[in-house]
Amino acid sequence: MYIGRLDPLVEWKIVGVYHNVRSNGLHIQEFPQIDVPFYQSPWPQASVAVWTSDDPELMTKSIAAAVHSIAPDLALANLQTMEQIESESLVSDRFLSELYGTFAAVALLLSAIGIYGVMAFMVSQRTHEIGLRIALGEDQHHVLKTILTEGVALAAIGLAIGLGGACLVGRAMSSTLYGVGTADFTAFGAVSIILLASALLACYIPARRAAKVDPMVALRYE
């Protein structure tokens, strides 16, 4: 390989080829890279990577002894395992994920409370309708089933719209946090269960209370 610009062409010897290198952080797009002999590209500092099948923490003293046996006056700095390097590079991502997680938990709590309040109010407004239906001979269990079915249908429609919006937000999040995909089906499933449970509870409690209303009271109200 020959590399040169204004100076005469110099033949470089390639000693290593890499296809997916991230040298400036995990967010940087991977790019190919080559290694050349140190004597052709000297630098005041040099990095050495050691692969071991044992615990990397236990290899620290062995690596230091091997280096000092060759160059006793050479000082070692930033001796880290790959896990430590990766952990340090993800400090900002970890903070953002915890911050987003806190916001998400608060939003989920507020959503569950809001759904419960709205659904409970809608069902309580039908108290006299439920009493009339029971007075006309409809079974209490059938009334409860009807109210729950309608409530779950409304909650499912809102949930479908919300999941669609979450997928769109996930695309933006994937470029902000490392390792975050467009859709996390585990999180989506947990959120769906919590919100559907809130809707069911909000429908069941007032509907059950309304089903116990004296039909004569409902008839006199109408």
C-alpha cells in the first residue's frame, strides 16, 4: 500500500485490518480501520489490548510484570478491562435512561389514575340506566359484562393509538440512547396490562355499585 500527498510515496506495511471500529464512543458509526507497524507511525503513547480466558482483573499484575520485564522504566496508565471502558462510555446514557425511566413511571401512574377517573365517571353516569335495565329483568352479571366489554373496548382503542405513538417515539430514542430499539415489547406489554387493569377496575367498581341500586329508586328517578 502506498500513501502520500506532497511528499514522495511511502510504502506502508499493513499488519491488521478491522471492519467495525468505534474509537470515539459507542454512538459513533462503525468504520473500517488498518494497523501499521509502530516504527512507521511512532506515537508518544501506545495502547495494548490483551485477550484472556481468565478473569481480566486477575491479569493486571501479570500484564504489568510482562511489560516491566521488557521496559522497567515504562509506566502503565489507564489499565482497564473492556467492561470498565464500556461502562464509562455509557455514563451519560445511563443517566438519561434513569431520567427517562422516572418520567415514564410518573407518566404511567398519571395515565392509570386518569383512565380510572374518566372510566369511573362514565360508568357512574349510567347508574340509573343500569338500575332500569335490572328493573326490566336484565341479569346483573349480564349488565356487568356489558359495561366491562364497552370499557375494555374504549381502553383498547386508546391503547392502540398510544402504542403507535410509542413506536414513533422509540425511533427517536434509538438514536439518543445506545442499545435502545424501536419497540420494547416487554415494556409495551407491561404498560398495556397496567392500563387495561385500571380500565377494568374503573368499570367494575361503579358498575357493581350501580347494579345493587334498588330498581324502584331508578324508576322513580326516571
